[in-house]
Amino acid sequence: MTRSHSTPSVGIIGAGMSGMLMAIKLLQQGKRNFTIFERAKKVGGVWRENRYPGVACDVASFSYCYEFEPNTEWSRRFSGGAEIQAYFEGIAKKYQLDDYTQFETTVTAARFTDERWQIETSSGEQHNFDVLVDATGPLNEKFYPDIPGLENFQGTTLHTADWDDDYDLNGKRVGIIGSGSSGVQATWPIAQQATQLDVFIRTPQWVMPTPNTEYGPLAKQLKRKVPLLGWLTRKFYDWVGEQFGRAALADGWRRKLVAWACEHNLKQVKDAELREKLRPQEQAMCKRMIVSDSYYKALQQDNVSVERSAITQIEADGVRTADGELHPLDLLVLATGFRPNVWGVKDITGVDGAKLEDIWQDEGSRNYQSIAVPGLSNFFMLIGPNSPITNLSLIDIADIGVDYVLQCLDKIEAGEIKTMTPKKSAAEKFGSDLAGSFDDTIWVSGCSSWYFDGSTLPQTWPWAPSYYREKLKTPTLTDFHITS
């Protein structure tokens, strides 16, 4: 790939939702000088990996699709993972993304040399690009709990992000560890098949009661015949997402409404003792909000037991808890999600030998506007640190980032810019603005959350979601060291 102002080459890491979006928008502009590197055999990202029973999006379906590729065939308000994966596979086929993708290829290292990115892959090949886009996202490495004896269990152990589609749940004694979104979603379908289900809950979470409305043939037909209806539906859910995002930022009617809805939902648990077992200690929205209309129903079934006693160890036959009881199991489900804020490529070296892992040690200047990193030239992250990653459509967030990158590419293509590197002072200003904006947010109200990731500040966006679009509307070139 030779350097040309007219055709800047782009390396895209990851063929999930955001990497696909980056590629498609390049194609829409007639830019074909790019390559996607995907470690798996097909596109899809988290929707390819997560195939556990009950997996679904907690964002309304009409918001969770590309705006230029609306889907009138969603079956439910919150569509299942297989349906979402099929949507992305269909989009990849339509835009022939396979022609631009190296599958089963992991980017192992990236170095900025002679004003270009040189990347190394698991196949032993090297590739050079003018611009590098990390589209791996913050959730791509499975998290396994550090529980003594986990390797000694003689039954079957399945992680929700590595599910065996052929495993038969019928008649099995099952235990679920984890009470986040994946654990909550998996509980109902497993409870319908298992002989016994033990749900191990260390920290209960609030659950938002949102009915998962089914869209029948008439609703689908209307949206096919009247595209405006689908567009209005999307805009409505976008507005709901904006209000939901604002509820986390400051006390007021939005936050009170969410708290009331969660408390009202908990009251459907009729047994007072069980209800108190399930009552969280922190405020609603302190962690990522869980959406389910079936969780509490499942926990009240006769074949389901809620265990709050801490797990002390895993034994050959099951789980031992602090009260001394052994819970015999055939299947242990690890609904423990992903290690947060771990992006796909760890070995990244920028200007003057600056390493990404070292840059990120400085919490006050670890990134610029969530999209770029000081010391790394022509390098962009989609859904990077401090993006609005709470209960919003990440497609919209990625779309904002992609449009920002495209503007930078236009300037490179026009010959105005050869390289652009965020100034440390600009990153420090962004870090200072972040630090001064969390005081009234729900995330610093006293709960532990994966949003923190060992940092003193949450890795979230402390402003209104709409402000993200405003901040990234146009690159501020004075915030960059520019060569031309």
C-alpha cells in the first residue's frame, strides 16, 4: 500500500458493529483502501460471541441498527442475540465486507514508524497503513471469576460468552454465577428447562420493568409500507435514551422515575424474605441498568433458589457456600461477562516510542475526547474510554466517532494533514473537565461498578448523551500536533 494524499490507507481492527460501520461509511464515500482484521471466523463482535439462552439487546431494536439500514422485521422491542447477529451478517453480505476482511487474524502489535502504522498479525504478516482505527470496543475479553477450585468441577462449565449451542439443559441441575445483564437474561429460559436452578447473587441489582413487546405481521407491514413510522419509532427511542442518560447525571424527576419503576418492579416478588434478598443497597443506575420483564418471575419458581451466601469454593460436585452447604450441579454457568475497558491490541507504540499501556497509566491525560490518544498519531478509537457506554445505543455512539474519523481522513486526502497527534495539554484539559463533572452523577454515589475499572473516576461520559455529538461534531485541529 503506497502513500497517496488521494487514497489514505486505513487499518480497521475488529469486525463488530463499529468496525463494520467504519468500513461501510468508507465504501459509501468511495474509499476502498482499507482492510479489516477480525480474530474470529465471521463478523458480529459481541453478538457473535454471546449465544447463551435469553441473550438480547437491552436497547430498543429500532435504535439498535444502522440509521441508513433500518430493519422493519424486528420481532420484538428488545430483539434476541441471534436476530441481531443475523442483521449484521446480512449487512456484511450486502456491502461485501468479506472482500475487505482478513478473518481469523489477530493484530498482535502496532507501531507508528516513518509516519505510518506498521501492524503485525497472528499470521506473521506485516501491513502498513496511514491511519489505524481500533474498533474492538471496551468489552472483548471474557472475564473468569477467581474462585478457588473452579478447575476442579467435574460437571460442565459454560461461560455466557462461550456457550455450547448443543448443550441440553433439560433435567439438569444448574448454577448461575453473576447477576448482571447476562445472568439476568439467562435465568428465565434456563429455569424453564432445568430441574433445579441455583442463582448465586453476591450483589443484587435493580431491574427495570420494560415489557418486551412482540411485533406482529401487521406492525411489520406498516413499517414496510410507511418508512416514516419506523423513523419516528427510532427517534422516540432515541429520545427515551437521552432522558435515561440524563437521569444518571443529576438528581431530579428522571432519576426519581427510574427509582420508582425499579422499586415497583421488585414488589412483584411476593415472598418478603426473598424480596429483601433481592433488594440492592445502592441507587438505581449506579451500575448499568438491567432490563427484564421475566427475571423476578423466574426467581419465584419452585425449581429456582436464590443463594446470597458467599461462594467459598468450587468442588467436584458443585458449589460450596459460606454457610457450609454444597449445591450439587451438573452445569455451572459463568455469567461474568467481559473484563471491562480492555481493548483488543495491547502492544501499541506511537510517536517517540510512546506505549499505549504507559500513556493510560496517567489517568489525567489518558485520552482525548474518548476518540484519540496523546502520543499516538493518526490513531482513533471507536467507543473508546469515557464514551457514553451506559444504557444507550452504542451504534449511535460509534456513528458519531466514525463521522469524526471520516472528517480527519478528508483532511489527509486533501493534503492538508499528513499526521495528527492529540496534544497532551488537550488530553489534560479533557481529563480535567471529566474530573470536575462527575460530582452530581449517580456513578459516584458509593457503589462498585465495572465502570471504574480500578480508576478513581468512572470510565463513562458525565454529560448529556447529546453533548457527545456536539463535542465530536468537528475536529478541533488546534488540539493536535499537525504535520503536513
